[in-house]
Amino acid sequence: MKFFRAIRRGWGLLRLLWQMVRDPRYRFSWKTKLIVLLSLLYFLSPIDLIVDVLPVLGVADDGALLLGVFGLLLSRILEYEKRRDGVVEVTPIAPKPARSQGEANPTRFLP
């Protein structure tokens, strides 16, 4: 029974992750995106720090990497769940203020 409960909880976390990705009020930090992307690239690449030919150590670095990424995503999911359920107030993302016609564009360097 514990196995099925764990499967149900895992499926619920995946659904919550999908909701979190699609929610316009929540944005992943660039650090989280970078960590997940680099971890995925490392996991899928044929180049490893520890060669997979070694019986246990070869798989251990990939497993540790995946556990770290899952832990990071789990902390973000639980934070999102608290905010969504109203435990923590969600601060909506404010739109950028519009500039007037005569105001200088700070990102433009042309005279």
C-alpha cells in the first residue's frame, strides 16, 4: 500500500510541476533553469566524469546529479504549492512601466 501511495504522490507532484510551469504568476529563476538544463545535458551526454564501465561508481555520479535536481525541483514545487494554497501570499508579477515618447531608452547607445 505504501508503494501505491508513493506513486500517487509522485504523480501529483508531476501534475503540480506542470501547473507551476504553465502558471503566468510563477517564474523559475534563471539559476534553476540553468541547473536543470546543464544537468539534463550532462545526464544525456555520452561523456561522464566517472566512466559508466565501472560497476557502481559509473552510475553513482548520474544518480547523485538526478537526486540533486529532483531535490531542487521538489523544493520549488512545495514552495509553489504553499503559495497556491494561500499559505504564503503570491506576489503577482508587475508589468514594466510604459515610457513616455520623449524619455530616453537606457538600453540604446546610439546618439
